[in-house]
Amino acid sequence: MREFPGLAVREIQTYYGTSHILQGVSIDVAPGRIVTVLGRNGAGKTTLIRSIMGTTAPRAGSIRYGDAQLDGLAPYEIARRGVALVPQGRRIFPSLTVREHLDLGRRTSKRAPQANGWTLERVFETFPVLAERQKQLGITLSGGEQQMLACARALLANPTLLLMDEPSEGLAPQKVHELGVMMEELKRSGLAVLLVEQKLSFAMKYADHAYVLAKGQIAYDGSPAALANDRALLEQLLGVAPS
């Protein structure tokens, strides 16, 4: 059988202690596609990200990226295979400047930038505020600016798969718009993106495919437009109506 060129998660079972969080979850993320995972609080969205990244390894099932088997690998080994994470909460280091965060991103991978890859110059062109504040401590940036820094740090590793955990969380509307501009840039670049989101309107605008997690299982697998137009399903799975 020909290998799927992107991320293929198959029937993973992930636990926290004796709590069974993910119960047979399967998803695909192809190159050049933005795939979103939605769900209520506690549905297992962040656990899915942690399972893929190797920080909470699944007890059963498989995770492949191209021809590489990811389950069973340490997080640093997964990162070396072209996977990068924009974590929930941004995880900015208090003692590092903006430039030091970006240099750290460049050092996390031995992957050289390909044509149209992510370089420091391209990051500064995409996020001009980071160029202006290179010497400033990252922790002193606004929430939106810290989110840009977290994204830029991940992109400088020149991944081919980007995992994004709640990137719009806590952002003002203008910063959400700026994040959206970056999502369009990512889509044009051919990167595979797994976007875990709470903000329905943001996810629906940029995603090519949608999954909804409910009680640790996939409850919806299909078109974002079809989901957005089904008010009854939105209410049932997410407790919201489209805005």
C-alpha cells in the first residue's frame, strides 16, 4: 500500500493515568491543507496534539507522518522529522529576548530552508513587529505579539507539519485578523497544518477539512462549510450556533 504523504493518525487510545481520554481517534492531514479539530472543553483536543508530539504517548494505535512511524518516538525525534508545535499558552521563556526565541527556533532543526523556506528575513517580513522588538524580552510583548513569536519560532525550524493548539485564544479581534493573514500564508506555502481551535468562525474560515471531537471520539469528519451550515449539529456537538 502506498504511504499517505501527510499525517495519518489511526485508532489511537490515549490515557492520563486511568482516565481514557482518546478512544479510537483517527485523522488525516495532507500537505498543503489546513485541518481543524474542534470540540468542547475536555473533549480531548490538546491530548490529540500531545499524542502526536509524543509528550503523552498513546497506549495503542499508530501515528505516521509520511514514511516515518511517530508513535514511540521522543518529542525531539518527532521534531527532527519535520513536525513543529505552536503550543497552547504560547510558552514564551521569560528570560529570552525576541531574537533569542527566534534563534532557538532555528537551532531546533538541522533542516535547511528549502526554496521559499522560512528564514529570519521572511519571518520579519511576515511579522514586522518582531523585527522592531528583537531586543525586547518576549514575556513583555502583548498576547497577540507573543502568539506571533510562538508561530515564528516554530516556523524557523522549517517544518513540513505544523501543529497549532488554540492559537487565537485570548487575542483581540485585530490580532485574530493578523493571525488569519498568517494562516493564508501557511496555506500558500504548502505546509500541512493541524489547527486545534475553540473559535468556530476562525477555524471555519481557514480550514479545508474539519473534525469534531466529543468525549474522546470523532463525532464529525467532513466539510467545514457543511458543519457551519448545520445549526442542529453545531448545537449538539459544540453548544454554539455559527456567528
